[in-house]
Amino acid sequence: MTRLARRIIIVVYEARFPSAPAWEPGPLVLRHGQVRSTAEARSEYYSAKAARVLYGDEAYPRRWHDASHRVIGDVAVTGVEALRVTDEPDACGLVAIHVRLMRGAPIALLRALAGRRNAPLTDFDPQELVGGQAKIEPGARPFTVSFVTSAGSGLPRLYRQPRYWRWAPACQWLWSLASRSSLLDYPPDPKNLEPADSEILRLSSDWHAVVLRDGMGVTGVRPDQGQNDPFFGYAELYLRSIYLDAVLLGMLQKQGLTHLEERMAAALDSSLSTTMAELEREVSSFRHQLWAQHLTPHGTPNRLLTAYQRQHVLRERFEQILTEINDFNRLSREDENRQVNSAVVVFTLVTVPAGIALALLQVMETNEPWLFVTVGGVSAVLIALLLRTRSARVAFKALRRRFIS
């Protein structure tokens, strides 16, 4: 079997932060040659809006890292990063654990991280790796970013059955890395081999990538020359820094949209006017803080974010939220108009007969008590009859709902 040169995995978990992590502020600083992936260098690469979310600033940091190295069996943990969106207590965020596999193929570890059957995850405890700096969401499925290159003539075949002969080895690895699966977990249909050609992100002639729902797979197309390779060292740095950041932003967008969808589901359980005002503020905050489809003039992060958004239907979900809010606002306006009209109807039914009675008494210019009583009685009877009409009952029902809700 062809020997693998690079076996890089980044495991990203959703987490909550009781307080700001006590780690070094900023993203994990990586180096290759003369290139250093500092927060300042990354901020120049991304737009100001994206950089503010991904890195924050000196006064309000959003990113922290722990660069200490640990070895767990065949896995070397080369760093841990934390990304928190707000300073609120128990705020949502992400934890990214950078891993380098020292021996073996990465598919087995990826299957274990994905919770596949007969693939137990031993000794790798993300909560232990982050200590008390964050709380990993229980039962959360991590997103993985995997990078594999070969030291020989090319990547070996993973699917050796004759029905998969027309499936190129590099595409087999892309699919397995991104789906975190093997033939036992999910045998792809030979008539519809994934990833489709349109889904492959050709980052350059040296490496390709695929983004699926729970993972991103990246493979080297040509053999890796190791430390002397003119490109793959830089490729690893790009993947673990600016390309990873594009995926992290997509995951933050998914977190925010999920929260908005949960708020929408509970909207009808409370007052529409109050709920809509709160939802509109939250949607506006999400749009200005997290929502973006263009991150940088450089194309690759935009393509990665678009691929992640497509896998999780983020654009359609956001449009659905906006549509539902517009519907709720329309219902709220209709309720308000209905209540105003109902109040006008009740006011008219009460005041018009009374006004007619007073005008009649003024025209008659009399001081006879029995006449006052007679006109007042007739007016009261007329008002009572009018309040028993269907229009009056509908108006009272609308007003009653207004005061009860």
C-alpha cells in the first residue's frame, strides 16, 4: 500500500463558554517558510466584517488558542483553538482541535469521530483537551477537515470491487474523508458515484477538496516530497488557517440560523407584537454580525463557504426565516387593524343612538322628566339591539382576544 505523507485532521465541536478562555488570544499561529498565520496576516486576507467575527480585536478578542502538544496513542494533538461570538455568559462558539495522525490511515479515526458502528473512539476526549475553558455540546457531531497526501506514486484505491474500477482513487479518498465512511458504512452507488465532478473544488493542480454535510476532505493530486515539497507545506498551512476559518464562519452561521429557527417555532406561544420586535432585532444582529457570502477578494474561501452553505441549505433557511417574519408582521398588522376597527364599531354602536337621543331632546326643548326617561329608554333599547348584531359580536370577540392575550 502506498505510504501516506501527510495525515492532517481538524476536529471542530460546537461548544459553550462560561467565560473567556484563559488561553493566548488570537488564532493558532502556524509557520512554514517565511509565512506566519498570525491574526494580523489573516485579517488582511479577509474582509473587515469577517475578520471581526473570526479574530475580534485587542479590546474584544473572539479567538484563543492553546499551542501545547500532546500525544494520545497514534494521534498527536498539535493545538486547540476556541472561537466565541459574543461576551455573554454561556455564549455559543466552536472548539477546533488540530490533530496529526502518526501511523495508519485516517479513515479509521474519522469513522470513530463520526460515531460509526464498530468504530469506538478510545482515549480521545475533547472535553479533557479543552479543560474547563469550554463545555462541548453533549451528543454533538463534530465537523472534520482532513488532508491526505501520498509519498509514493499516488493514493491507493479504497474501493477495490470491480464496480468501482472507473472511480478514480483520488475521488475515492475525497469521498471517504469528507463522509467519514468506508464501504461497510455506506457503499456508494456505482451509477451515481460521489462526489460528483461539479462538487469537487479544484483548489489548484496539486490538490482538490470536497465539502459534505459533516466533513471536508482534501487530497493531494501528486506525490508529496515531504519537507522539500515546494507547495504542500504551504497548502497545509493554508488549510489549517484561512481555509479552516471560512468553514468556521459557516458553522457559526449554522448555529445562528438554528437559534433563529428555534425562536420562530416558539413565536406563536407569546404575544406576536412583542415576539416580532425581538425576532427582528435578532435577525438584524445576525445579518450584520455573521451573515456573509463574500469573505475575501481571494476566491477559495468564498468557494468553501458557499459549499458549506449549500450542504446545510443555509441560504434557503435564512430566506425562509425572513419570509416567516414577514408573514408574522402581516398577521400582527391585520390583528391591530382588526382591533382598531372593532373598537370603532363598538364606539359607533354606543354613541350614535345616544347622540341622536340628546339631539332630539335639545330640539324638543322640554323639561318633562317622563320625556327624558322615555327617550333615554328607547336609546338604551336601541343600543342593546345594535350590540346584539353580528357585527357587534365579531367586534367584541376581537377585543376580548386583545385583552386576554
